[in-house]
Amino acid sequence: MTEILSDEAVAFVAELNRRFRPRRDELLAARATRRAEIAAGATLGFLAETADIRAAEWSAPPAPADLRDRRVEITGPTERKMTINALNSGAKVWLADLEDANTPHWANVVDGQRNLYEAIRRTISLATEKKTYELNGGPYPTIVVRPRGWHLDERHLPVDGEPAVGALVDFGLYFFHNAAELLERGSGPYFYLPKMESHREAALWNDVFTWAQERLNIPVGTIRATVLIETIPAAFEMEEILHALRPHISGLNAGRWDYLFSIIKYFRDNPSMILPDRAAVTMTAPFMRAYTELLVATCHRRGAFAMGGMAAFIPSRRDPQVNEVALVKVRQDKEREAGDGFDGSWVAHPDLVPICAEIFTGVLGDAPNQLGKQRPDVAVDAADLLDVASLGATPTADGLRNNVNVALQYLEAWLRGNGAVAIHNLMEDAATAEISRSQIWQWIHNGVRLDDGTLVTAELVTRIVDEELATIRATAGSAGRFDDARKLFERVALADDFADFLTTAAYDSID
């Protein structure tokens, strides 16, 4: 810990916070104002004041050599074993996740930075009682780090008596320790940027990058960033976000789960915007097709990469039938993305790397990407992105019960320090837990009736919580933090007010 939290590194993070925390605070306040305007009846659409950016001719900078081929990216937390497995996976890119797949226990934050430090230098290993985990000789994926979103603070590293910005802690420690080393090794400091809601938030990141590079004598433009378009307001500002991050932009990603959560959150008090069960909202839904096709068309018009969404399936070691059914869906999802023009896609498990690579290679051939595939056929307007009603599906009793079950299991694991949890053969992270709890809040507060006619109420959900906890404990026993998980669930799903992020609400419950 001493090496990661050296006086020089901590001073660098403190300086980042002094320079940029006030602007971060202003942008978070602007988020709340904008959401309140939508709740009061304002419309969400493409910005009139930035029409000149959308009309102008400009492009993203060419990608560095080790970011040109991104046909398969594996995602996962920076826990030590998972770091080694990701590096050995055969993927082209590893999204090293300090965000949704990571509980921000201080030990996780610091250990993740240490693991990244050793991963870059190829010195990482792990000896357990059962097995020794070591690097397999490569080739290894390019590392792209995802720091926390702008909304999260870090109380363990206060600056001038106030919590630091979690994003600046994650970025600052990684950049300070590794930027020069990465350049010497023929790579660079690359980042995935989550949870943004506007191009002004992207412009803040751009200024952070510029300052950090100048401060450490790293050439400006060395940093490359891929932005997750995972909030509904950001979907209306894709071009502006790309433009705001020049000369550091690499591409955009279709972060499907957080995107659904954002739709629920943004329109939570609008009865015409009710989403049905998560399983019923596939990527072929019209409003999701509009979102992904607009992303590909926008990126390729500007010479930026379009990255597909997560295949969250976790193969079963005991049930081949489960695998057979799920792998058909994974193939269909990746074939759709490759056919639409995406340059690559995400998987959550090493066993899915060969499938994703095979499908994209079948389309790419010898080419590293599909930047040349333009989509002039795509014409998406605001109504297309907001056309939730065309789904025509109704929330179900099974969907409600599954939401409760997943939320409770995930929150219990999160509180213990595990932010990526295999539940029902799916890799669940904070984004999918957000869908589960926010849907319940939305259904209760909009008087939704399930497919069997049952009205969703807090009392009904409380009864289901009792039943699901009894079932979970019959297997898990009395160990764990299920009582705390229940309290947290009730806070973020059943309270009158809506917690913007469950991770913010839960932060005070961890070390």
C-alpha cells in the first residue's frame, strides 16, 4: 500500500481534486436540475445549441497500434485472480473495472491499483492452497481501465477536509504510476469513462487528461478514452461527447444495462415509460435498436470505434442444457452486433472469448475493425430513442420475484466486497442490480399491475423479500450480511424518495 499511496502519488491526486472537484460538483448539480425539468414536463432531445458540431466535418484521431483491433473485450474487476485470468483469456482488450464490478472497499481500491501495477509489468501471480495462478506468456490483452463515475466520492483520501472524487482517485493513481511505463512498453494509458450524462462532463474529463499529461510530461493525446453511452441523456449527445474529448477520444460503447437503468431512473414518474421485466427488453426492441444503430453510425462517421454490449452469461459446469440455450442467444447477440458494424464486443467470462472472436473474425476477415463501414441508412430521431411503449410487454410476477432475488443476493455480496457476482448463470454487477431495484420502485410508484392482475405494492414486495430471503438462507445459511442487504434494498427500492445510485446509498455501509 505504501508504494501505491506514496507521498508523490497522493499529492498528484490531491492536486487533481483541487483543480477539478469544483467543476465536478457543478456538473452534478446540473444533472439534478435537468432531471427535475424532465419530471416537470420538459422534453428530452438533441441539443439545438450544438447543431453546428453535428453538422461540421471533424474526426477522432487515429487509434494507437494496440487499440486498433478490439474484436473481443473481456470485462472484470481488478481482483488478483481475475486480473490474471483476464490477461490469460486471449481477448484483445481487458476492461479492468474499478467501477460497477468492484465494491469500493478501500482495500479493493488500493489492491486493484497494485494488481494493475504488477499486471502492466508482467510480475503478477497468486498462490492459493489449491492452485498457483501465473501469466501464460501472452499475447496479452491491451488494458483499458474504467474508473468510477463522476458521482462517487472517496472518503478514505480526503482533500482539504472533503472526500476526494472517486473518479480522480482511480484515474490519478493509475496514471501517476503507469503512464510512463506503458509508453515504454509500446502501449499507453487507456480508459473507459462511465455514467456521463452530457458533453460538458466529457469536456471535464478532457481537461483532466490534458492537465495530467502536461503535469507528468506525457505528450498530450497519449491518453485514449472510450465513453460508455449508458445514460439516456448521453444518447442525445453522442457526437458532442466525441467532439468534447478530442484529441483523446477512441470510441463509444453501448452500455446496455446501465442504459436501461437510466431510462427507468429518468422517467420513473412517467407511467407511459414503464419497462417490463429485464429479460423482456432485448437488444431487438425498437428503442434499443435505435440506440445501438445511432451509436455505430455516429462513431464511424467520425472515425471512432463502436463497441458492443456485454454477454453476461456464465457457463455452467453442471448443466449442459443451460449452456446450449444460452450460447445460442450469445451467438445471436454477437452476430447482430457484428452485422450492424460494431468493431467488437464485451464478454464477462473467458469461455465466451472464442465465440465472440470467431463471430467478429467472420465479418472482419483480415481487417482489424469496421471503421470503414458507414451507416448512411440510419436515421434516428428523438421519438425512436424514447419509444418504450412499442415493446408492448407487461411486468410479470416472475420478473418481480427475480428482481427481488437478484437485488438481495447482489447487495449482500457487494457489502462483503464482491462487486461482480454470478447469479443464475449471469454475471451481475451494480448496473443490473440497479435495474432490479429501480424497476421495483417504478412499478410501486406508478401503480403497475402484473400480468396476473396483481397490483405491485410495498407490502407485496416486502412479503416476497421474506420468502426469497428464506429460500436464499436455506442454501447460504446464516452467514453473510443479508440483514444489512435487506435494509439497503428497502432503502433503494421501497423508500418514498428515489436514490440516484444504490452504490452511493450503500457507501457508508462499507469499510
